[in-house]
Amino acid sequence: MSETKRIATREGYGRALLELAEEYPNLVVMDADLAGATRTGVFAKAYPDRFFNAGIAEGNMMTVAAGLAASGMLPFVSSFAMFATGRAYEQIRNSIGYTELNVKICASHGGISVGEDGASHQCLEDVALMRQIPGMVVMVPADEVEAAACVRAAVKYNGPVYIRFGRAAVPVINKPDYTCEIGKATVVREGKDVTIAANGLCFTAAMEAADMLAADGIDAEVINFCTVKPLDEETLLASAKKTGKVVTAEEHSIIGGLGSAVAECLSEKLPTPLYRIGVRDVFGESGPFQELLHKYELDAEGVYKQVKAFVEK
């Protein structure tokens, strides 16, 4: 992947907002004084009358977004994942989720790859928080192209959506014409020995790990679960039935995220040996993001070692 172009998924968000603005004149954007970091600043510059800076007041921002949606507008609201989902959880639950309003919550700086900002900003619980809200769609794109595709899919969906973007530049693996379908996973690599269900930056790590596993004679099937909720149970169950072993890989706590969603499905419908790769019930720490990914075994080497150990156990 060293020669692959690297772009942060948050860049895809900013790009998609600009591309959709003319087609959807009711589309408005809100931010919590982080427009430069979340990349909503490009929209603010092009459409200043349709951009609202709520300041460092995420709860208020979500409530205002609910009011805009109730008035027929299509609000996209952004902040860092820690503050969008953590600080504003009650407002999201009661003002957006409970009322089933058409608000798109697009949070940047999710996961441990936030790096030097440390544990206070490395949100590892956002997917868990959002997927428990009834009716909330939850998406975690793997690259800049998929991030933009998620935004386009969210625009067409009538209801609350949460999309998590990252700070770090990650390999662009999808073609420019890639499209995203809410609730549909994609089998990117077929295999017979183990299923690796991954999303976000861990999807790239899973693909690289699959190459390493192949050298050891382990044939891994890799599935991109960009949509965590609703989970594509049909694709998951078909793969689990074929391989007999499932591993999940995500830049999130192993509690409440993709790993939990997969575990819930398998335990109810097709009991299958499962191993969850993610952050194991600890807070993050400050450091260069690539070193953190390596320490917490979320890079290709870490995924490879854990999948191999699980398959050979």
C-alpha cells in the first residue's frame, strides 16, 4: 500500500457536501467551531448562507439541527466524534432519534488514529452509542471514496444517520465510481478458511493481512461492513457458513461496535467461532497514529497475527 494514494476520509465528506449542494438546495451544514478539522469549511466558503457555526455547544447544535429538519431542511451536523456522540448524546437520542428526524450526524476524528490528541479525543465508543438508538443508521467508511459515497447514500435516506470519519490519511482503495448501499456489505476477497469482517481503516489492514495469511496457506474471505447498522446479516451468515470461523476488525472498542453486532447475529442465527479485533476495554493514549495502531494490533501485522492464532487454535 506504500504507493497507494492516501487521503483522510473526512476529505471525502467535505467533497461530497460541495457536490450535493446544488442538487439539494435544502441541504445545510452545522459545525461546532471545528470546520477546518471536519472539512465542512469548504462548504462554508462556498455557501455561507447555508452554514451555521454553533460554537463549542454540541448539544445545542443537535437540537437546532432537529428544528431545521422539522422545518424541511436537510441538516448535516459535524464535530469530533467524541463530542458529537458523547457530549450531545441526550439531544441526539431525544431530539433526533426519538422524533425520527432527517438529520445526518457526520463526525470526524473517530478512533485511536486521532493520535497525539490522546485519550480525551480518541473516541472508541461512538459506534456503540449510535447503534443503540432506535432507527439510527451507522456507517464507517474505509477510504475517502467510500466516505463520499456514504454521504450520498445518507442524503437519499429519510431518517437519522451517523457516519464516522477519520483524521489520518488512509489508502484510497475504491474506484471513483464506487457506490454505497445502506445495509449492504461487500465481499471484496473470497476465501474458505476464515471470514474477516472489517470496516474503517481496519478494512485496509484486513486486506493486507489476507495476503500475509495466504502465504501461510490460510485462505481468508474479507468483507467490508461499511454499514454497521442495519447489519447485512445475509452476507455475514453465508460467509460464516462457508468458512466456519469469523473475525471482526475495527478501530473501536470490541464492546458495542461491529464485533458486537456480528456476535449478536451469529449467536442467534448461526453459532460460529468468533474473535473480535479492536481496542480491548481500555482508553487510548497520545502518540503517532501508526505507532498506536501497531501497539493496539489494529494494523496489518496485528490483524494477521491475531487471525492466524485464532485459525490455528
